[in-house]
Amino acid sequence: MKGPRKMLAPMLTVLMAIGLLAGCGSNDDNNSTASGATGNDVKGEKITLRMIESLTSPKRTELIQAMLTKFESENPNIKVDFISPPFDQADNKIRTMLGSSEELDIMEVRDLNVAEFVNNGYVEPLNSYTEKWDDFATVSSVSKSVGTVADKLYFIPNGLYQRQMFYRSDWFEEKGLKPPTTWQELYETGKQLTDPAKNRFGFSFRGAGGSNGTTDAMILAYNGANVNVEDSMFTTDGATVYSTPEAKAAMELYLKIYKETSPPDSINWGFQEQVQAFTSGVTAILLQDPDVIQSLQEKMEEGTWATAPLQTGPTGKALFSAGGAGWGISSKSKHKEEAWKLIAFLSSPEVNTGFSKDFGLIPIHTSATEDEFFKTGPYKTLIDMSNKPDMFVNAKPPFEYPGTGQWGQVAMESGQALLLGQVSLEETLKKWDAFWVDQKAKVKK
């Protein structure tokens, strides 16, 4: 998912076709119905739901607003006050509203901050609602796990994000190159495609917000089978993945990829700059989630770009995880029944699959696997990866650690210092190791 974290993330068929998690049990006496019908509906009283999004963008906001308009037309007794802060201010805006007990019914919760919101008592468990919701049966197990903390579900994703490789097929054809299948090949291929005199570079590097999407992917791939897939910041013997010799080897290659295949100013690039460099013909290889597909289709000529699977490490494995954001109910909402009714509407197979097509996300329902839209074109790569589960391994992200939301900032700041030569690689890895050792200790307490 893009943003401070962009996490990380699985392939379409895995996301939609693997077995569903066991249904979440109710832990209260809530008498909600699948439809969310309440006394307000019966009496004809009109209520207003206050709803705020996090991952704002003009097109996304427009799409969500259209869905809300449809919901309001079908539910004339409910009005939705939709709040769309600027993207870089949205999460802090949500925290401020929740912390000050400002009136709020539905907020967009992210995999990065769900543990934080749960620990602060900001978000309502949805278990008692989903057990009465018929459509919950087709929500994929990965979609459920993204919004779950300690066996309780706190948000329904509005779509899933999973990284894949996008590359300039026209550049590759010019030089007779094939898409790189390993990180080492990515470096070697990137060097062949780099020509600073022509303002051409092999790799669309990202050194600012979200940079840990690359460093984490490389370190996990290099650790390979030694990663604890149920707790992916740690190895099977309990050490952090950053404390291993494999992590050092991965980061040594990471430094070479930046210095020898990437634009120098990409140390300051975030999501927008990274994608813009690719679409404008500055870079040849982009690692991103499927939400960039529409932008590429709009800005690039057909046949000039293509997709390929993720790169593997020395042992032939690539570890990935799904990321997502979605709709949760504020624990202090005065209209929880109506709030759930709206979430159920937005999360229905028809509405969610339509939104996923329009915005470029992976739908949350297993039924979407039968849709030809997701079986062809740039989405096909996700299915190709899912057909090789021994090579492309699904690892659970560290969403349940309270400090997960800060990890992106820590990794970015220390990573930039490393790239600038201000600190050594050993110092950087020790800092990253200490961060996750501390997170583990806090959870144990």
C-alpha cells in the first residue's frame, strides 16, 4: 500500500482462493443485523454519519464519494459527511479526532496503525457484526488477517495491495534483455540500462517515505527459508532478520543498486516521484502495487511496459505480504449500527470488486477470481506467482506490533543516512535490529 508504509505484500489467487479463516466469535451482546437496520430507520429519523479516509487522492476520493451517494439514495434516512484530508496529513488528522473524542463514526484504519488504534481503544471490534453478515463467507483469509489483532477483526479492507515488478519492455527489447528474476540480476540489468548522459537509469529507487518496502523485501528474500513466516521480522530461531549475515549481504547490494543504477536525487523520492520517473522515461524498473496500473495505462503507450514477478534471493525465494486499509467503526460512535450498514454496503462483492477495478486494487472477495479482468493483462503476474508457492512465500507482516507505524520513518531516516555515508552499514543494521528486539520485548510485557 502506498504511503508511509507501503507495504507490503500476496498474489491474487492466494489472496482470494486460500482457505478462509475461522469465523470470528462475538464477545458482546450486540444485536446488530446483517443489514444494520435500526430503530432510526423504522422511525424515519435522519442521522448523519461522519466518515474520514486516510489514503486520499483525487480519483480515489471521487470513487468513494460516488459509492456514498449510491448508499444515501438507497438509505434516505442516513446522510454521510465524508472527510478527505490531504494525504500527508490524514493519519494525524484521524489520530487528533480520535484522541480528542471528536464526533466520528467511520474511519479508514490501516494495517500500519490498527494495533495502535486498538491499544488506545479507538476502534470497535467487528466480530459481532460479521457473524451476521452473509457476504463475510467469501472474504478471503488474507483480507481478514490484515484487519485482525489478537483474533478480533477491526476493519474490513477496501482492497489489497501486493507488490510486483513493472518494467520498460521497449528498453529491454532494445538491449535484448530479459526481466530480472533475482535481486542480483536486477542490479546487473539495471547497470546495463543506466546511461546518465541520456538521463536514463535502470531502477526507480525510493529513498524517502516507504523506502523500507525495498530494504525489507531484499532482507527477507536473502534470509529466505530462515524467516519465521508467522512473525516476519524474525528468523525461525528468534533473532531479527536484520541481525543476520544475509541481511548485510542484501544491504550491500542495496547500496550498489542506488549508487550504480538509480538517479542520485532518488534518495529523496517517495511514491509519486518514483512512479513519475518510470512513466516519464527516466527509469526502467519499478517495484509497486497494482494501484499504479491505471496511471501507467493512462500515461504510457501500450506495449512500452509490462509486469513480472518479484525478485528472489540467493536461495530462490521471495517473501511477500499483503497490505491494506479499510473501514472501521469508532468505539465512541453513537451510530454503530448505521456505520456497520455502510461498511457492509461498501464491502459487498459487487461494490468492492467494482471499486477494485476502478482504482486498481485486489478485491477482498474470493468470488472475484472468476472475473476475467483479474486473469489477464498486468494482473496476470499475480496469478503466475501464486502458482509457485514454494518460490513466492507469503509472510505475515508485523501489523500487531505497536511500533509498526513508526518503522517506516525509522528505516527511512537511518537508510538515508546510510546512503549519504553518514553512518556505516553495521551501525544501520544494529539500529534496525534493536528496534525490533524492543518491539518484541514490549509485546511480551
